[in-house]
Amino acid sequence: MEHGAGMTAAAGYRRWHLANFASDMEAQAALESRAKISVECMSNDLPKILLAEDDTDMRRFLVKALQNAGFNVVSYDNGLSAYQRLREEPFELLLTDIVMPEMDGIELARRASELDPDIKIMFITGFAAVALNADSQAPKHAKVLSKPVHLRDLVNEVQKMLAA
């Protein structure tokens, strides 16, 4: 093998590799740009729901169902973390369980209403009687759905609340 031929092949390979690498990087940059635009559109155009649910499986289930219905959902496994997020940005709807660690859903809803009197609140709970109790200090305009809830019913109720 001639020394010059080997160098030419190596140089050719490097040029080909760099060109493909550059086009891969351009494609990746284009995808990332589109992804950022999609995320920005999602967060700007879709109604934002803050979900507080301590049951991991239920939380994932609800997030998936609401996202499939066209909502932008941010979820937390406890009331305190959800409240901290509410202090950072506005949401159209707070969907919360009642019995949770660190801060229960009723306290979360009460504080959410103080931060934003226009926020819509929905409890999804196995303890509906607690939420409806006059002594509970739950916001009076809150909607209560009892577990187990059918996804179709949940999505319909969310749509109704957001349309009101």
C-alpha cells in the first residue's frame, strides 16, 4: 500500500465522518429547536393543570389521561411541593387528592385560592365526605370527584370546570 494512498483514504474518511457528524449535529439541533417550540407551544396554548397525588400509580395514570386529552399537566407527590410550584407560576386548575403527606389537599386548595382567587379546584379523593364537610375549610367552589373515577368522567369534569 502506498503511503500517499493511505493518507488520502484517511483524509477522505475524516472529511466524510465530519460531514456526517455535522449533518447529524444539525439534525439534532433542528430536532431540539422543534422540541423547544413544541414545549413552548404546549405550555402557552394548553390549559395548565397542577396535580397533587401521593399515589404514584394513580398520579401517572391521571397525568397520562389528562395529557392525552390535551392538557399540560405538572404533577407532585405531596401538597407542599405542589404549593411551592403554585407560588412560582399560575395554573388554571388544581387537581388534588385530600390525604397526602406534608400538606393535605384541603390546605393546599385553601392556600392556592389565597394565591390566585381565580384558580379552579378539584378534589379527587376516596374521602369525599371530608371535603364536603362544612368544617373542612375547603374552598366552597371546589368540585369533588370520588375515587375510583372513570377517566372519561374526570376529563369531562375538567373540561367543564375550565370552560366555566
